[in-house]
Amino acid sequence: MALIEVSSPHAAPAAPTRHVLRILLRSPMGAIGAAMLLVGVVFAVAAPLIAPYDPYETVHVTIDDIYQQPSAAHLLGTDDAGKDVLSGLIYGARVSLLVGFSAAFIALLIGGVVGIVAGYRGGRIGSALMRITDFFLVIPDLALQIVIVAIAGQSLTNIILVIGALGWTTTARLVRSQTLSVRERKFVLRARAIGAGDWHILRRHILPQVLPLMLANMVLVISLAILAESTLAFIGLGDPTVISWGQMLNFAFGRGAVSAGAWWALLTPGLAIVWVVLGTTLLGTTLEEVLNPRLKRHHLEKDRSMAIPPRSAAEVALAAPARDPDGPILQVRDLAIEFESPGGPLRAVDGVSFDLRRGETIGLVGESGSGKTTAMLGMMRLLAPGGRLVGGQVFLDGEDLMTLPDAELRAVRWSRISVVFQGAMNALNPVRTVGDQVAEAIRVHEPEVGADGARVRAEDLLERVGIGRQRFDDHAHAYSGGMRQRAMIALALACRPDVIVADEPTTALDVMVQAQIMELLASLGREMGMGTILVTHDLGVVASSCDRVLVMYGGRIAEEGPTSRLFSDPQHPYAQLLLASFPDLAAPDRELRGIPGTPPRLDAMPPGCSFAPRCPAAFDRCRVERPGEYPVGEGRRAACFLLDPQGANRG
């Protein structure tokens, strides 16, 4: 067996800045935007070195020097004053970018303070600040800028202050929205509980969360500020003592460039404005997608990176198992999933394979972080942002879900394979009734049933899971935690699927209701020939409800076998320790033993067997070589060198 090469577990992760830079470079839109903006900044900084002439220098010109066509002496011709257009364009970048960056910083400062205070404090202060924001938001910025600049004076400082002071409203609303979300998170509540003051919470917990989003928005504001300055200068309200791209357009239009046919005097500053504005817009949009969690792709959105690259028809035909009405309804083969991280891709699921038969219930157990939920979501191509499938096949009744087009996969989800999500409150729409959401799945996949038929079936499902048909028109907030979880089970059963993936379906329920729900799932499985995959930490539920058990650790299956055999005689050291840490009612005097150490981090996965650092029976081979899966009886397998039938378990 070949040795597995792994990176050092002590390698320091890349800095967040490097992570953002790497994403920008991988994004064509972000990379192009950054390059375009960088060109403008380089021209502005190096203007005295690269400009052929100094446009601020007073020189004597004649009528023949005005509006000269492009030539070797003047690559972009001359303007109405006989000065070199290229030099004016390069020096104009200084003023236009200075206005853009300075005004954007002012807008960031004002909008950031208003948004954070309004979002964090709320109440009357927050309402008052947002009413002020709304007032400025409805006033046309350009009209107000024209009035204020005309009254205050046409200096560059006044123009920067006016544009910045009127451009903060969008930033304020965006920051307030993010602050409202962050302030309710548990780490903020924990900081408040330990006695931290408002300033400490704002500085250490709120600001680090919203600052990246503010900076991304600032890049977008730069483009708006440059456009605003160009507009003011074009209509004659720019600073006459400096050269900007807007000022160049103003002079060209006002002093006969059109009648003289001097297209170069008009086109070049216009293209310069478009160049920088487009660059900042592309860069800002990419940064916002990277840094704003509200804009990141959700795992239900269309994302080509989630699907394994399509195989040829011949490869699919060879890989697909023959359809057997008495065979497994679901077959997973070598499923592998990675997540992007600052330090590179992390393998979260590595070579998971199993079969699920009709009417069978499989329990998927293991410590948090072992890859249970990730494997199940990846199986349905419902991975969270940053996750991608890198290998494997998932055959549902002989059809590979990994190669299905998006439209066909949407038709399969919920009608043939559905999910009971763990976070019921997050999965249910708070503004729609629970019954309507159960009926919605029926209307989407079975339109022939009709609205009335969908309601009748949804009411029946609510009755069967113990909620009652009279609660059909109630919203999720009117349900208890346990009732919401039961509603999710009713929703998963709405279209009578072939397979249900239940992710901690009984977490919020008491013991009696747990038994009722598991009995309901089991009876429906037998009645409808439905296979069930139960993802849970509760070994008691597994022992009483599951036909087979898969024990996962470090993204791999450590042991698989019939429930009774695995619970009575576990073979893998991890399965042995996991069961030893769970109380046994048949042996109340047995001492409970915890598993030493902690599960491995994905960015510090040990070489060889991932359980070796915690395993009391590990030897040298375990630390350098990854074990295969060895048969340990009929229908059983385990990934441990102690079970190697070749006897190669002696270091």
C-alpha cells in the first residue's frame, strides 16, 4: 500500500489578506478590475515621470498649436489650449482618483459610524439615524451637489467633502443590516454575558465582522465619486485650478472640439473615466461577493463547481449498476468532497461508500466534524459555499445523481430523495404558514394533485407526525421547537420519496416523542419501501431504530455492520471507544470512558490513519499508511490494520 503524502500539521494557515487576494486572482472579473484600477493608480503616481509635458506649465502657443491631430510629438493630439492631451490625461488621473478615494473614505467613515450605531443600539437612536439616512437617500445626489458646490465654492476640497458627505447612505444601510445580524450571534451574547461593555463589543466583535464589507463597498463608492466629480466639472462646477478628466471634457465641449472635429480631446478623457469606473466596479463587486456573507452562493443555488465533471456516455454506462428491483435503492461509491480554505483545499469526505436498501434504516454516527452531514449534503449536491465534489458516484435506483443536469436533479430532489434539516426554524419561512410550506412541495412536484388535494395531504401529514391538521394555518413562530422539527419531517414526507436523509431529526424532542417519530419513519419506510439515512449522535436512537450502522471518523467510514452485531462486538478501536462512552441500560454499573484527545482538524489531518493519534492500539504502520477497509464478517467491514487478514499488523 502506498504511503500518503500530507502537508505538515504545524504549517501556519495563510493570512486572510492572502486568502482574499488568491480569490481575486482566481476570479476573472476581480483580476481584470484590479488590473484596470492599478493601471490608473500607476499613471497617477508616476505622472511626473511618464508624462511627456507638464500641463500646468505656462507656455506660449499659437493658433496652429490648438487641436493638433495625434502625431509623434503629441501622441493624443493637443487640446483647446494647445497643450498635450496625453499629459493632461495622465495628470488628470491624479485629481480624479484623489477625489474618488478621498470622497469614498469620507462616505465610509460617516456611513460606517451611522450604520454600526443604528444597528447595534437600535431603539429610538437607531430609528432616528435611519430616518435621517432615508431623508438623504431620496434626495437626488447630483442636484444637491450642484447647489452646495455652487454656494460653497468650486475648490477641490469642497468638491471632495460634498461628494463624500452625500455618498454615505448606501454604506450606512448595508452596515446596519450586517450589524443587526452580527449583534444577535452567540459570541456577542457571550461577550455581553461576561460583562463586556458596548465599546469593547463594538471594537472586538462587531467591527471586525463588518469592516471587510465596508471596505468592499468603499471600492464601489470610488467609482460613484469619480463619476460625480466628472459630472460637476463637465457642467462647469469643477476646480478651475486643477486638471481632471471631467474638466478636460468641459473644456473640449465648451471650446469648439466638436466643431473642430477634435475627437481625441473628447474620446480620451471619456474612455479614461469609463476605464477606472469599470475597473472599480468589477473589483468592488468581486470583493463584495467574497466578503459579504449575504451575497455568497447558498448551497441550493446553481453552482457548476458542485457537480463532478461530466463523463462520457460510455463511462457512465460502464459505471452505472444494473437496475435491480430487489437491490439497493441508493448506492454511494467513493464519494470525495473538498472545501476551499486560505491554506488550500481541505478533504472533508474521503472515499465514502455504502448501499441503502428499500425499507432499510441506516444510522450514520460519529463525533462532530467526522463528515456525516457533509457526506449526505454532498450526495444530493447541496454543499455549502466553498464545498465541491471531487470524486465518486451516487446511484439512485441506477441513475447517477452526480451527472444529472440541474433541471433533472431538481426534479429528483424531494420527489425521490428528501432531507430533514436539523435547523427547523431556519428551514421554515417565517412569513408563510407551515401547512402551506408542506403543501408547496406537493404542488411543485405533483401539480396534477391540485391545491385542494395538496392541502388535504399536508393536513394528513401534520396529523400523522403529531401536530394536528388544525395547526395547518399557523406560522413557524407559533410552534414549539419540537413541533417545528416534526413539521420538517412532514415536509420531507410530502412527496413520498424513495430515500429520506434525516439529519438529527429528534434533537429538539423529548424521549417519548423521539420514539414516536422514529416509529413513524420506520413504519413509513416499511409501508412505502422507503430507505432512511439517520444522521445522529444519539446511539440509543440508532440501537432502537436502525438496521445497519456506519461509523465515520475523519471523513472516512471506520466501521460498518448490522446494528446488533456492531453494538455487541465492535471491531474498530474508534467504534469500541465510541460505544464505551455511551451509557448502557443493560449494564448500569459499567464505567463510562471518554475518548482521549480531540477529532483531527481538516487543516491538520495526521498522516496515515486519522485515528492513530488517539488510538491506544496504534503502531508504527498506522502513523504512515492509511488502512484499507477489511471484511470482518458477513456484511461487516472496518478500516483498521489490526484487522488485516494478511497479518500485516505487526508494525
